[in-house]
Amino acid sequence: MRIATWNVNSVRARLDRLVAWLAKAQPDVACLQELKTEEKKFPYEPLTEAGYHCVVHGQKTYNGVAILSRAEPRDVVFGLGDGVADPQARLAAADVGGVTVLSAYVPNGSEVGSDKYDYKLAWLARLRQHLERRFEPAQPLVLCGDFNVARDDTDVARPDEWAGSVLCHETVRDALEQVLGWGLADVHRQHHPDGGVYSWWDYRRLGFPKGNGLRLDYLFATAPLAACCTAAEVDRDERKGSKPSDHAPVVAVFDV
């Protein structure tokens, strides 16, 4: 099973690239983030024609997550289910072929110490609690998405430049590790233990041509899936060319 995650930074603006990439990469499941559209304006038809069922949790202009799958998704759930009034569309889950798949878009956090940063930390804590309430580490589960956190400095091309930022601050790194502590493994790191592989490059700082990247996009899997992950790669080619997303897709292969 090929499972991918990709922050497309507007699914409608990137639709042609997305459809072409699906035809090239042939993922069985593709988790998307930052759709920037409501469900009613999501481009279902071309993606259905491409061979995918679409699970969509969107909102106008901002955020939004989706799960595209060749097999019909079941047991679809949106949000963190904790009773907190939260209008932001940041989590979708579904069972795809016996594997529980979650597509997550973690808040950026704006600036350390801001209300938005507090929301980011709280959201990660709520995610950990959601995993504890709803799932078991022994089940085949993969949590995919843009986590807006570089786990450590091996995931940052220029650590000194990003030190203490909302993407690299020790408090948010600790919060992410708490999520993994539920029972998740970083399958990309299994295959690239020395780091130095990035998935996001800032438009504004000309990050891609300058090689100033960070790894912010992950597939975290429970032990049953992590044990059968045979490959994991970042598709850097999708960060090239005309009007790319600022993120590249990450693809993992599971022998299930």
C-alpha cells in the first residue's frame, strides 16, 4: 500500500498538478492538507475520474484536509471529537482497506508566545488525547500530514536561522513528541536516519533555490504498520516548475 501526504496549499489552485501527480505516483491513499476551500467547492469530479474516493473536511479560504483513496473509505470522522468549540477544519479520519488513516493539518502558530502559538500547543495536546480515546497503538494506523514542526535539527537545513521559531521551538517539539509517545513511529526517519531530507521550503525566502528546507510533513505509523514500511521518500520534483505548493509530497510504501 502506497500512502502519501501533501500540503497542496489550495487544492483548486494546484488541481492540475495534483491530478498529474496522482497519475504518476499512483498512491493508494493520498492525504491532503490546506485545501483552502469548502466541501461544496472541492473538485470531486476530476479526482473521482482519476480513480479516487474523496473524504473532505473543508472551510472557506483557510485550512481543510482530505483523504483520497482508491478503496472506498469507511468509518469517516472529522475533528477531534472532544467537545471543544473549534471551527478550524484540521483533521479527518477514515478506514481504508483495514488501515486507519488520519490526515492532519497542525496550526502554524504565528509567533512564539502568541495566542495562535498557544492554540498550536493545545491542538497537539488534544490530538494526543484523541488518539488515546479513539484508537489503540496495536491497530494498523497512520497519522499523516503537515505538522508545522521540524522534529529536531537534522530536519532543518539551517538550524541557526530557524532556532526558537514556531517550527523549531523546544516546546512545540516536545508537544509533537508527546503525540508520538502514544505509540507512533516516524517511518521516513526509519529509512533516512541521518536526516537532511526536507519537505517544505519558504516561498518568501526563496527557500527551494537556496536549499533552505525543513521537514514538516510526516507519516507516523503504529508498530504493525511501521514494521512493514519498505520505503519512504520526499518527491522533490513537485516543488519545482510552475506554481508549485511550498510543500512536496511524502510517500511511504507498506507491505500490507
